[in-house]
Amino acid sequence: MRKTLVIIFSVLLSIPSFAWGPEGHRIVAKIAYAYMNKKAVKQVDKVLGKSGLVFWANWPDEIKSDTIYPNSFDWHFQDMEAGLTDEQVANMLTDYPAVGGNMFRALDSLQILLKDDKTNFDALRFFAHISGDRYCPMHMGHLEDKGGNTIKLKWFSTPTNLHRIWDENLIDFRGYSYTEYAQILIDRFDGERKAIEAMTQEELTINNYHITSAIYAYNDLGDTNTYHYAYRWKDTLDKQLFIAGVRLAKSLNEIYK
Ligand SMILES: [Zn+2]
């Protein structure tokens, strides 16, 4: 019998907010596998199947219109006001906002569920996915534009929006497979892994908010429809994907120890 998740939900938003696209979530999962210890890999694969983190990486997005978890839509993001102080941002990790999403609460709740029952299939699939979303800059976008979803832009002449540019367009533009992309990021950033593992969740969340603020400020210059945009932001994108993988591995190593 399917186990159900008990999480307190907030109201649904009417405009879709996506996640790292399918490629992004597979990259995060692949990086996580590289940094999980053998015990964690064995236990996670026992629950999800071999390479299950990759196989199920996008399941929480795929079921958004299904009836099994109808309230899970807003677990994927936490939109915020512009111009918050670092302290205000950090406080949201414990004093969950009443509006703009439910990402922080969902992650905490899922982690508790998993610590209580490490074989909870759905909790693990949600936790792995949303742990990745947490480092997608536009998943901490501004309330007023629904995380960039209402900022209509063009990406090489194709209509898109600021949210989607960061979830999918920038990643797809690189043209790597998810395995190639993950390996390139591991080769490039492995030396920074320990420092990323040592960061507190407050520091990482504040860092994320600063990145999101910089993306908004740059967007005001209005050159998203050029090669220059991808060139300007590719290092930021790559680092966020790497951080997401490292931190997912760290969480799973702690849960499945
Ligand atoms: Zn998502």
C-alpha cells in the first residue's frame, strides 16, 4: 500500500512554476551519487532501484497534475519579496512564510519522515528532487512575478520567461548529456566540495538569494536574447547545479548512515 506524506500545505498558486528541467535534476542526481558513501548508495538504491535517484529525479514534476499529491505543487519553490536583508532570508528557514511557496517546510518535513522511515519511497523521491530545486535561483524568485514566471522574454527568438530560462534554457543550451554535464562539473569544482559541505543552510540560502537578486538586476538590462546571456551566467548556473548535487549527497549520507 502506498505510503502517504503528511505535510502542511499552503494554498496553490495559479501560475505554473517549474523546476530545474529534466536535464538539471538528472545532473544533480548524478553528482549526488558521486559523493554519497557506499552505505547510502546501497540503501537509496534499495528503495528506488539501481540509479534510482536519476531515474526518479523528475517524478515530482511529472505528477503535478495527477491526483496522488494534489498539494505538492508549491513544495518546489519559495518566492520572496525583493530587497530582503540576509537575516530576513535566513529566518524563513525556520519561520516558514505564509505565502509564495512551501519549499523550506516541505524539505524539513520530508527529512523528518525519512529519518523515521528510511524506506519511504515517495518521501525519498520528493526529498531528492526538491533538494535540487532549492538551488535553482528562480525557485527563490520574487513574489510579484511568481518567481520570474510572469517576466516574458525571448531565448534565441523563442518565447520563454525568466523562470524557464534558468530551469531549462540555459542548461539545454550547453548541449551536454546529463552524464557529461555532471562529470564536467565534478572535474571542475571537486576542489570546492569540502567548503560547500561545510557551509550552513543559512549561508547557502542567503547566497542563493544574492544570486537571484543579481539575475533580476541584470535582467533589467534586457539582453537575455543573446549569446552573451549564456556566457555571462554559465559559471553561476554550473556552480548552483554542483552545490545542489553536493548538498543532496550530504543529506543522504546523514540520513542513511
Ligand atoms: Zn521541482
